Amino acid sequence: MTEHWQVNLEVFEGPLDLLLHLINKYEIDIYDIPIAKITTQYMDYLHAMQILQLDVAGDYLVMAATLMSIKSQMLVPRNDGWDEEKEFTIEEEDPREELMEMLLEYRKFKNAASQLDHKQSERAEFFTKEPTDVSKYQEHIPLKKGEIDLLDLIDAFQSLIRRNELKEPEATIIEPEEVTVNDKMKWIESKIRNSPDASITFQHLFEYYSSKEVVVTFLALLELIKENKVDFRQDKTFSDIKLAFLT
């Protein structure tokens, strides 16, 4: 049994932000959202957060219920005016329409906020004095080449959970020794320091372990990142995530 460990991980600004991330990640047409696919991906993400015992705000659960409602409406048989070549008749309202309008409106304001941030950065260059470091006040710091954020780490963990659930061994009568987050933090430090190039891959941390130990290991990694002890990078898209100590 693992200890209860709370980690404050503010990756998204709300459920619409999460949906936009999924739409961009899977290159989905926002005007024709495959509701079954997007609902599955959304629920997978919430599932990963619950496994990690991270607090999930009520807004995310409301959106989950909304997606399930839309999905059920899509499964209801259509009226006699149904045209097989089109998903909906002219008179019939698409149950996804309200969600689409909300996403478009949110994306518009999100893009506007990004442009304002860019303008602010340009304006800052007019000062003759050395620029002030305001990174600690920023919610989202632009990434440099090779850098990734916690969202990429969560995505990697989500994929790991899927693979681990498929190959989880049958339970035995032997009770495994309890492993704490602090134990795993020390173990990760030892792993990195004893590696030939003082770095290891994200995947290498989770080889041959049960689901419970995978969760404890990931929480330990998040805590090391939170304490600014470990850095994580990716040389190119879809390549292995590398972990190393910050000097």
C-alpha cells in the first residue's frame, strides 16, 4: 500500500484548455469533433490524474459529464429525414455545436492573450537597463529547443499506465515491501548519479515494476522536479525523455 501523497500540478487552466490540448495533439478538426475519441482521451487523462491522487477540480468532472451526454445523444437513432451521406439533417441540431462554439471562443481569447504576452515581450526590449527576471511570476514560461513541460511528462506517464495495465502480472500471496515516495526519490538520485553519462531515460525508470510502484516512482520524480533537483529534456519529437540533475 502506498502512502497518500498530494502533488499540486497546475498544467491546465481548465477543462476547455485540456480539450484544446487534445484537439491539437491528435490533429482533430474543431468543426467536426469525433466525440467518442475525444471523450475517451479526456477520461484517460482524468484517470491518470486520479491514479496519482492529484486533486481534480469540479469543472473537469462537469465537462466529463457533458462529453458523456453529447456522446449518448450522438447514439440516439435519427428521424425519418435522416440522410446517410450526412451526419445530421438540416433541421436537426448537432449536439456538439455548443461545445464547438465554447472551444472556438476560448481559443480566440487564448490566442489573444498569447499575442498580448508577445507584445509585452517586445515592449520590454525598449528598456535600456538589463531585463528583469519575471519567470517566477509567469504561469507558462516559453520553452527553448529541446525543452519539454510537465504536460509532456504526464502524457508519457499516461502511455506508461496503459502499457503497464496490459502486462500487469497476476497477484501473489507474497506481500511486497512497502515503498515510499522518499525511498524512490533517493533511488532515482542514485540511478542518475551512477549512470555513465549522468542521465537516464524516463522509460528506464519504470521497467519491470507493478502499477503501484510505477505510481510511487512518478510521484517521486515530480517531487524532485518540484525541488529543482532534476531536469528533463527531449532531443526531438517522440524521442526518449532524458532525466538529469540540475547543476
